[in-house]
Amino acid sequence: MSKKMELNRFKDMLADGKLSRRQINRILASVGIATLSVPLTGNWARADTNLKVFTWAVYDTPELHPAYVEKYGTSPSVSVFADNDEAITKLQSGFESDISVPTSSEIGRLRNAGLLEPIDPSRIEAWGDLYPELTTIKGMVGDGKQWAVPWTWGNSSIVFRPDLAPEYSGPENHSWSILWDPKYSGRLSTSGAMQEAVLPTAVLIGIDDPFNMSDDDIERVRAKLVEQRELLRYYWSSDADIQQSMAAGELVATYAWNSSYTNLLKEGVDVEWMNPKEGILTWCDTQVLLNSRSASDDETYDYLNATLEPIVGKYMIEEFAFGSANKLAFDIADEMLVKEYGYADPQSLIEGSKMFEMWDSSVLEKCIAMFEGVKAGID
């Protein structure tokens, strides 16, 4: 396929809404584009706005901040990053923005790097409607201050083919252990990112606090990952790849996000989404204020408030299969889609899951080194 054809296919899929924000980030990164300084929505006109937002792709779409567009005439200036590590590295190198959208597990790193300003909850109009479990994720509150406001959330779990692995079908049979089942050797996959490989492993073997593991715990995780490595078809870096492999029957089961499951459903593939008996993982993308910001407080909070309106959460649920931090969004979202996407009881789902939290810095470094060794084939 020519580069021109690849570009046209990417643009068509983007326009049709067939790509999740993570897929877009992976595709951009794969061709050497780390960040963009223009919207991906086709709205190239700029009005009198000073706000700059550093975020994941797709979060730029005007439907996620309509009240801001109505007041200021356009979306803010946006740069996108491919992953949390790239974002933090760039911010530490002096990149300036007003707002950024890190995952909750990264708030501690940003605070420790001296990059954040606290958020004033009294200026967040929807504060009382946000899930309190999300506003208090470890690392988001400290020194008596609120350092981040939750925005979107979702799950990291397993999507599998019940027609190919019927013994795992049904809630009573859901388990992370499918990703270690030798019966499906060569037809399993997991993420090549440390956090997304280590955390499910720790949950499976019963480690209560993966973010503060002892050296013995890390060794137990390493041994289990080595065991898994021999069964994997590949470590994935793009959820587009696993969706293709699942549709083709090359994969029986894989670590995945809600969006991969819903995309496969839309394609008519027979897949099932797990809520593992050992515990499901929940990520939360947050919004933070950067101390490099230059936009006024009024404009900054106008944007934050615009993104947290229930109608925005409805769009997030229905279009991206991401949960909204605003509880009221689930009341107005399409009931059938809410159930189909696994959000029938969002409160219980949040309460019963393992949140992506702030890592102990030394544990983080050790786990990164450990997992790189596992992927490199070091036993």
C-alpha cells in the first residue's frame, strides 16, 4: 500500500470516528509524529482565544467542550502527545501549556517535577456531580490541595472470543488467567507497556498494592511475566492490531480497553468483555493546570467547566465508550449503549475495580527495568 493510500485511509477512518484516541496516538507515533499544534477536527480557524491544551488526540473534538466554543468562537490551541511518558518528558523540557490531560497514575510525577498548580474545586461547576472516588484517587489530593480534576475513565481488562474459548464465557468464568492458559499458546496477547502488563499480573497473583511492591513481589511478577511471554503471539503497541487479529481469529484473548471491545462489536465480531473475578483495572484521564500557563483564570475554568458538562459525558460514552466523571452523563446517555459498553452500574464498577494510582518512584523504576528485561528474553 502506498503512503498516499495509507494517509487517505487514516483520514477516512478519522473522519468516520473509527479510531480511538489511543489508536490515533499510536499511528502518529509510528510515523514519527509526536505532537501536533492544530486541531484534528478540521476547524482550522482561530478566534480570540489564549488557551493552550496539551492532550491525547481525539480529546480535541469540539463536542467535548461546546460551551467553550460557543463563548470563544473556536476550540483552544491544542498539542497532542502519544503517551504519558512523552508528555511528561516534553513538559520537563520546557514545553508550555495551560492545561494537560494526564492519566491519574502520573499526577505524582508531575507534582514532583514542580509542573502543576492546584485546582480550585469551588470554580468547578460540576464538582458536586463528579464521582468522589475519582476526585480522590491517590496522588490527586495532597498538602490539602486538589491537583487534578477527573474527566474520563474506562477499564483495562480482557476481550476474548467466546466461540473459541467457551469455558471462559459468562461472568462466573471471567479471569485474568486466560492470558496464561497454555491451551491458547500463540493466540494470546498483552500490551507492551510496563504498567499495562505488570498490573494485571500483580492482580492475578494477589498483590494488594502493585504501586508499592516489595522486591520479592516484583520478582513474583517477573516470574509470572516470563511464564506468559512464552505463550504470547506478540506484545501489542496498537489496539488497531489486536482488533484485526481478534477479528481474524488469530487471537483468542488479549488485554484491551473498552474501545477495542466496542469497535469489535461494531464490526460484528463475536467477542466478550471480562470483569475478572480477581478484579478489573480502571484508568482515569484527568485535567491539570500547569504552572507554565498564561491564559486567564476565567478562560481556563471556562474550558474545564465546558468539558465536564453532562452533555459532554454523554458524547464521550456514546462515541468513544469512555466513562464520564460526571454521574449525570449516564442518566442522559443511550441506555442500550451504556449497558452494551459495560457501564450499567458505573458506581459499582468504580468501587469494585483497581484504580491506576500514583507509583512509588523506586518501584516504578524497578518495574520498568524488570519488564524491559522480560521482553528482551532475559529470564
